[in-house]
Amino acid sequence: MERWTPGAAGGRSLGLRRSARLPVLAALQAELQRPILLLTARPDRGLTLYDELSLWAPDVPRLYFPDPNPLFYEQAAWGENTRRDRLVALTTLAAYHVPGAATPPQPPILIAPARALMTRTIPRRDFLKASRTLKRDEAHSPGELARNWVHLGYESVNTVIMPGQFARRGGILDVWPIADPRPTRIEFFGDEIDTLRAFDPATQMTLKGKPHDRDRLLIPPACEYLRTANAPEGLPEQLSEFHIPLLYPQPASLLDYLPRDGLVVIDDLQALQECCRVLKPAGIALLTLAGDFTQQETRKLHKVDWLGHYRYYGLDVLDLFREAGFEVEMVNMGAGIDPKWGVREGDMLFVGKKGES
């Protein structure tokens, strides 16, 4: 394991076959006990690794950070599962940046395809600022909480049946935080929180027992775009992920959410770089798009430079990590392997340690 820990000399030929990579990754996580991000070039490869990882690390939390179907310049809705999976990953990593917050007892392994990493998201600072932690015996106005949840992207419904929804019935608020496995029922005594208990969304019955009684509840944003006081004028009433570069002049990526001791492992560096190069024309295509949000009209109406949003399409993948503050180490996984194993010489593993700056 010394050859895999950060600080070891890079450039070694380890001769690992594809079938050996997940066992090594699981051993690396067990040894270092740090959050690990595994990057792949294609979504189908990422989903395959996500499923197979359960065999090698059954007790380690696995998170998949998907890429949206629409390209960043296409004004189309993201899928609900895509939105939730991305927010679960962001919420899990954001906990590492909040002093005193409860982090996962076992550091997670995240898997993301290249375009998911390149798709921009809400800045970490705005995400943390918008998140709210509720505690028992605290005083909160139920009406004020409901209005705040609407701002965070939660949907007001009569009955909570899925993540991202909340309901109010007198002195009771039901809410399903976007990253939680179960919804929570908040019972008030006046404006004071009396109990926080999980409930079954199928039967709407409160679950009893110590594991379901909570002392605190984290409510993170339910979307990756929030209308802020500094939002430019002229934006439509209904926002979407398409408007992220308009809302945030310097939107972030998943790398900005990784803790300082986080590691990044690349399944195939050459394939990842090629994927970045292929996506470059997609970014340039924005210059010729017709419609309400061409680059020229956006600059004129909103004074926003789209270059900061799409310049990552086509940028070398190593530059992505350096700009996010990572120190990099590369280990050649494929060189010197017999071709009968079907491993190309260009296959690489990349391990990055986030810098202290």
C-alpha cells in the first residue's frame, strides 16, 4: 500500500488488469479511510463499476454522481433521479466542510463520469450557506420554515411521498430532505420543535425506536440553482440548471466539494482526456446558437461571461485538478501488460491529494 499512498514516487508500472482495479481501490480506501472519487470516461463504465464495487467494499457508502442528459447550453430539464443523486453526493461531501457536522462513519467512494465532473454546479459556499440544521427544543416558525424550503427547491404537497417534498398540517411539518433515506416528521409545541422522528412514506406512520428519533435534521438545498439577492435582472420566474452560469459568475464543480484529504482515482486517463477533447466543440457551439440565450445576448442583458462556464469543455483533465487545488500523482496501470489481457498501454490510475491552499 505504500506505493499507492500520496507522496510516493509516481510513474511506476503496476501492471494491474481491469479486473484488479476495484479490489485495489477497496483496499486503498480501507487503508487510508478517506473519501475517494473514481472518475471514468463514460457513464456506462461508471455504472458498471458502481454495481461491481458492492462486491469488494460492501460496507463502504457508494455514491454515483451522474451527468445530465442535456448539454450545458441546452435548455432542457434534468431527470429527477439525476438531480437527487447529484445532490446526495454534494450533501455528503459538504458535511466535511461544516465544523461539528455529522460526517459518514465510513468515508464514501464516489463514482462520476467525465461530463458529470465538467458540469458546473452551485458553489460550495452558497450550498453551505443555504443549508439549515434543525434541532430539538429550538424555536422556529413553521410558516417561516415552509417559505424557506420553497426557496431551497422543495415542493409543497398534501402528502410527502418522495425526496424533495414537504407538507404542513397544523403544528406538524413533514419533510423529506433530498439526501435522506427516509422523511422526517417535525412536531411543534407552539414554535418550539418538540420531536424529530422518521416516518414511513408508504403508510405515513411515525417510526418508533431510538434509531428513528433524531436530535437534529439537516435540510440541504433540493436543487443546484438558487435565486439570490445578487441575481441579475431579466431572469425568468421558473429557473433551471440551465441558468447556473447566470446565477453564479464562478460556478463550482464536484472537485470543490471534496475535503482536503480527498483522493481522486482515474480509471483510464487517456480515455478521460479524449472525452474532454470531444466535448470542446460542444462548448464552442454556444457561439452559434440561436434563441434567447446566445452568448452575445447574455452578455448584453446580464453582463455574464459564458466563457467561465464552458471553458472546461476541452480543457485538459489534469488542469481541472490543478485549478481545484490538487497535487497530482500518476501511476501507469497498463504499461508492460501482456496484450492478451486486453488492457491498453495508455490506461492510467491517477491519485490526487488536495492541497492545503
